[in-house]
Amino acid sequence: MKIDPVKLIYFSPTGTTKRILEAIARGVGTDNLSHIDLTPPVARTRDYAVTRGELAIIGAPVYAGRLPIEAVRRFRRLKGADTLAIIVVVYGNRAFEDALLELRDLVRDQGFRPIAGAAFIGEHSFSCGATLIAHGRPDGDDLTRAVDFGKSVGEKVARAESFAEAPELCVPGKYPYKELRLLLHSAPVTRDDLCTRCEACIDVCPTGALILRQTLETDSSSCIACCACVKTCPVEARIVEDPETRRIAEWLCANFHERKGPETYL
């Protein structure tokens, strides 16, 4: 069967998930590619519909083995129509645990039919300074493997006459999903002596948690600790000071430095 167009749907504060999905789309092969970016704050209140004739490639980062709560809220504004979907989670070299299973269940509830899934590695949100965790990932090898995965899915779709009777996609994970542990004081802070008020951090914040007044202020109740602001700041004025977050970053750096590769499910 032929599927066209392809639609990328993602929550990707630091851009790693988006890059993986774009590589998969190159492998699938299409001249008709469009994006639904669920990352900006405006996506919190918009509804999105995807038709039956499209192939959706849906991706999100992993936070402590689960999908980010904010991503789940935004994915629930999607409406599929028995739309075929590739599901992808991107994690920081520790483990993706129940996240891929959670994404499969979530998109199925929203009217999609998952036919393939994958877990790829992306630079960890807490990776910075002396605590580098999956630094620079996805790299060239990751993106090549993402393209190859996309080719495999494209071939699977081309061979099939229909997916109406296809078995449910099996992916790792357990029920009930693991408890999502939130870091209550993890919001990055601003070094006023370095901040140039360029507003780059405001532009990338997915929840609108940053406001520039006399100084750059952070609404910690809205922050989801994605650290997009930290990675985007050109003068390194956004930093993480929370002791627990820094302890976790040091633990991840010390214990999960061995390179992991993507896992794919067809």
C-alpha cells in the first residue's frame, strides 16, 4: 500500500527528538512532509487532526522512564482516523523503561494505529559542563540508523495490502507504568551578571515559564526541567543550581557513559 503524505508530530524542547524523526522520514521517503510541533506554548490550547491516508511519525523525549506530563497533555489534543503511526521515544542513555509502551497506548487512544516503534538516544537534558551525558547525540551513526529504520518501515508499508488485521505492535514496558518522580526544585536559574537579555531562552521554553522584567524571572511551577534554556543560552547564563538535580546528573554521568544504541520494533 502507498502512504502519502508523511506528518512529523513531536514534543521536542531541545530538538533531539525532532532530528531523529526527520531522519526516519528521510528513510521512509516522501516528497510531501509536514510538521506538527507540539513544543511551543501555543500548542497547549490547539487541536490537531491527522487523516487516515497519512503516515504519522510521532516522537517525545523520555523523562525518568516515562513521557513528560506536558507532552502527554498536548498529544491528547491530537485526533487520528485509524492513521498509521511510527512511534519514537528519545532517552538520555540510561533507560526508556515504560515510555514507549505509554506512547503506544496514548496514540492508539487518540485514533492512531502504531505499526512500528523505536527508542533512540539523545543528549540528556542534564548534560552540561562537567557532567556530560550522551553528549552530542544523536550523532551521525544514530541518524544513519534512524534513516535505515525509516527504510524498513517504508518497505513494510509498501508490502502490506492493509493493516486492518495486523497484530498489535509489541514494545517493552510494564503495567502499571512506573511512578513518575518529579523534581520539585529543578528549575534552572539565571546568572544576572552574564545575562545579555537576548531572550533566546524565552523563545525555546515550551511552557512560557520565563519572563523578562528588570531581570529574567522563572516561574518554577511551570518549568518542566527540559533545560532547553540552559542549552540555548549563548553566554551560559542559565544554570542548574538545585543540589538534587546536580546529584542526579553526576550519577548519570558516572554510571551511564557506555554507549547505547537504538532499539527498533516492527
